[in-house]
Amino acid sequence: MQWGQDEDRPTDPEHEVVAFLNRRLGTGPALLWTEGRSPSGADHWAETLRHRLGRPVEPAPSRPVRRLAAAEGSSLLLFQHRGGSRVRPAGAGAHPGVRLLSGHWLLLPPGCGCDLQCRPGAEPLALRIPTA
């Protein structure tokens, strides 16, 4: 995500992710690179985002190779905590997908699922967030 000239990029990863979601949730896809150390754990992020966004946020299983689905009216938020993963939109055919590295966030639009292929040692997190 690009921050505007009049905007200061948040220095805290939690604030940055919340600002990103406030601008992009319900649209997508969108990619964010956070700087600094991000807290780990889907439960931590689910609780933090639930509190700050005022919406239900639930962790989705994301390891080792899995197809993730977001229900209609929900966006899928992926965070690569460690290592790397390849994300391909569901039904994209030969589309090579996007490679997520440590610190990358990918927001998929409502109802869009994906195939997630994790490299050995990768730690991705996946969260479902209702948009309505």
C-alpha cells in the first residue's frame, strides 16, 4: 500500500495494519509490507483486529498446503510471519500467484479464496474478516 504525501506511515505494525484495513477492507486485492517486528500468532492478531476494527475476526487454518475460502461478505487477510508462501487466487488457472515473504500482508476481496503453498518452515497466518 502506498501512503499519501499528507499521511505519516504508522510506525507500529498494529496501527499500520489497522489503517490499511480501514482503507482497503471490502476491496482488494491489496498488499502491505510492514516494517518492524510484528507480534506473532493468529489469536493475537484476531483479538487485536477484533478490538480495533469493532468486527468479528476469526483465524483460518493455513498450513501446510491448503485451499482457503472466504465466505461471501468476508475478506481473507493473510500474513506471512516467517518464511515464504505462494498464494494463488482460487480458480486462477495458470496464474503464478503472489509470493509472500516475512512481513507481507495480502488482503483478498470478499468471497475470494486462494490456494496457499508454504515453503518448509513457513509460518503464515490467515484471518477472515466480515466486510458488512
